[in-house]
Amino acid sequence: MLEKLPGAIGQALAGVRAGLDDIVFNTVGLRAGHGTLQLTSLAFGDHAPIPQRYTADGEGLSPPLAWTGVPAGVAELVLIVEDADSPTPHPLVHAIAVDLPPEDGHLAEGAWPSPDHEGAGLHAGRNSYLQAAWLPPDPPPGHGPHRYAFQLYALAEGEALGETPGRDALVEAIQARAVASGLLIGTYARGDGSIPVGDAPAVAAG
């Protein structure tokens, strides 16, 4: 959607970024004894580029994910993906999933609904466009690398989330019920002339 935006606009907005400090993982206060989940993807490494296939410049599929280290007694897992570098006051929410099985597991490629793809029937929450779907990375040309934070939480028993929960409802559940969490960051950028550079060498966070 933003691929035709002039690169000069992206360059002008280069310093306007929500900030990694504002993603859920870095803003939610968690209890002592909070555990760590290992969240990975077969498609990209931590702080490495997300392949174009999973972005607005490709097929727009959601990437495959896998996790281990879920502690005993967990009721469900929830997942939120945010763009820490969106030129907005707060990170842009690209996807939410709730009611994930409370055990080590994975999400297959294309699990979320996305443009031209039905998804695999997972319980999706609302992204920033109020869609229960995967919003493919779509950074402004010339804006530089964007960091997409995949954040997984293990929740204890508690009040069920709604049919299509948004970020606020998810944060409330995490604050009240999270017992472990994991973070995976992928990057993506477009060049000044709308040329995707998501398959370039990894870009360091910062």
C-alpha cells in the first residue's frame, strides 16, 4: 500500500518512529519469577531480515513461528506483532493471536488470514487496521529498516479474552496473567526508490 509513496517522504520521516521502548514487551510490568519462552522462525533469525514473501512486496503470508519452554500449568499462549519503527505515536500492531495451545508448538506459514489468504483458522485479534488478520510489513520507502517485534506470552488461568481482542485487552490479560514471555525481532526496509531491501544482510537493532 505504501510502496508508491515517494522516497523523499520516507526520508523526511526517518526520525519519526514509535520506538522499541514502546512495544508491549518493554512496557508491561511483569511479576517476579517470570519465565522465558524461546520464540524462533524457520524463515528468519533474531534481528535478521524478514523475507519478502511475508511482506506487502511479496505474497503477504504470515511467517512460520515455533516456541519452546512453556512452563507447566499454562492456560493459553497469546502472540502480538508490532512495528517498533512505524512513523506513528505508538507501535503499529500487525497481528494478534490468542488461545494458542498451552504447550511447546508452532504456527505454520500463512496461519493468520492475510490479503488473498484465508489463514488456518487460528483465533486472531484486531490489528491496528481493526482487522482480525496479518498486516504484512509495509514500511514507507526511504524510511530505513523497521523492526517487527513478535512477542509471545504464556498466560495462567483467568478471564477469557473476547472474540477479536485488540492491543489494550491483550495488555490487560498479560499484566494480570502472564507467567513467561519470549521475543523475536525481524527487520524489513524499502529502498529510496521503493526497492525492497528485506533480503539484504541483517540490520542491527537500535
